[in-house]
Amino acid sequence: MKIIAYGIRDDERPYLDEWSEEQGIAVKAVGDLLDETTVGLAKGYDGAVVYQQKPYTAAVLDQLAANGVTNLSLRNVGVDNVDANAVKRNGFKVTNVPAYSPAAIAELTVTQLMRLLRRTPTFDRKQAQGDLTWAPDIADELNTMTVGIVATGRIGRAAMQIYRGFGAKVIAYDVFHNPELEKQGIYVDTLDDLYAQADVISLHAPATKENDKMLNDEAFSKMKDGVWILNPARGALIDTDALIRALDSGKVAGAALDVYEDEVGIFNTDFGSFDAIPDERLKNLLKRENVLVTPHVAFYTRTAVKNMVQFALNNNKQLIETGQAENEVAF
């Protein structure tokens, strides 16, 4: 059995080597992503393990299949950048890692909210300038607020547990109701109901055609004045221009964003200086003290990275050995 792993970072390599040694299976680690220039490296292998924000295009998947590789294991959750038609046409078996560490994403989400509520970015700036005064930067308390969770999958539920630990009231919306949460009576009937009631809106939904730019001008208009927006999920969930308008008007008090709708090719890149960042809307957000942007790092913990690598390798091994895996994704 031979597996090729694309896009392997230095922080992933120890976990890959550990798995390879324990399983006695050769794994070729490639630092480059899977694209037209690297797909040829997969020839002669039984499966490929991948992780990237860059699309898995039809051309790449067609060539991968032509090289004899149709066992594809993603080291992440989302499959929205995988060409579904090419998957079906070539008979690919695709797996993901649906739960590498829900707590990692949930913890950063709530951490960023607390920074916003307690105005720590403003106090950091003031103190760096020698200003140790309090006013006018008075804070808010999470225990007095209603948090609206959009999507109650593993990450949404992990975040819910933390919000409740702070004493917040939690409501939720999801097209699929979790039976245990249903018993607790936390679901509202519509997104509009959630928008009307929530002081904080915490997004944990996947990116789909149905919820593309779900937070737009119309959605913001239905929210409370001074609402806080948190998005550790997918950049496509928020219309960035609408968010900027809502921040400018004060409708949105602040936002914490670990994702951005145009993040591919920007996040996880060192541009050398702030001015060199090639996205004016992103720079607009980064300049604001009431907006916290992190470059898609909510997942980036030792626990999560280890799980992403080793769970994906286990999935690929299962596909090669049996033709199926417990984390197989239906297209």
C-alpha cells in the first residue's frame, strides 16, 4: 500500500511520520498542493490525502483518475471546493474529517467575542500609547445576552456549551434539529426569529448554494441594533460589502471573522507589509478596532492538526483496503 499526501506543512509532518511508522505504510509527503502541475506525482500510488482551499478542479480530478488514483481523503470537513461531477464521472471515493476538534473552533470563536465585548483591542492600543484611562470604553457582559447559533452540528454544539458556561441564553436555528436540543426547546422557527432575538449571532453552517451570502443587507436589517457577528465557518456566508455597511451604520457593533469570502490566495500568505495586502475590503475590516480578523486559524491547534492528518490517513487506508470508509462523503 502506497499513499501520497499533498500540501503537507512542517507542523503536520511529525503526525504523518508517526502514523506511517505505526501502520508500516509508506506515505510520500509533498509540500505542494494538488493541482495540474503536481497531479502527475500521484501515479503509482493507491490513494491521495489532501488539504487545500484551492479548488479540486475537474481537470485535476480527471488526471488523478487517469493516474489510477480514485481514493481521495480530505484532511478537513468541507468538500465545497471538490468538483462533484468529476468525482461521480471518475468513480472517486472521497472522505473527509468531520470532527477533528470542534472545541478548537468553538474556543477561538468565544475568545474573540470576549475580546470584542471587553474592548481589549482598544485598551491594547491605548496602553501602547501610554493611555491607562478607562472611559469611554465601557464593556458589555456575555451573561446578559442572547446568543443565536446558526447550525447545531458538532462545532455549533461545542460553542453552545461554552456560551452557556458564561451564563448566556442560547437559541438556535438549523434545518435539521438535533433531538437532544429539540427537547431543550432552544430552536426558533426561522432565521428571521433568530435575527430578531439575538444579541450575538454565531455562524457554524457549511457553505451551500442556499446560504450563500445569507448575512446580507436584508438580513442585517432584521437584526437588533448593535448586534455582534461571529463567523468561524465559511466566508461565503457573509456579504462583505453588506457587513461593512452595517458596521458603518452601527447596526453591527462588531465582528469576529476567521474566514473571508475572498480568502483563497490571501490567508496563510506573508505579504511583507500591511499595504501590500491585495484586498481593499479586507484591509478596511483589519483597520477597525471592533472587527477581529484571523486568517482561518480556528482549527490550528496541535490536537486538531494531529487528528486531521491521522484521521484522513486512516480513512484512506480503509478505502484502499475495503473500498469504503466510515467518513465517506456522498456526492
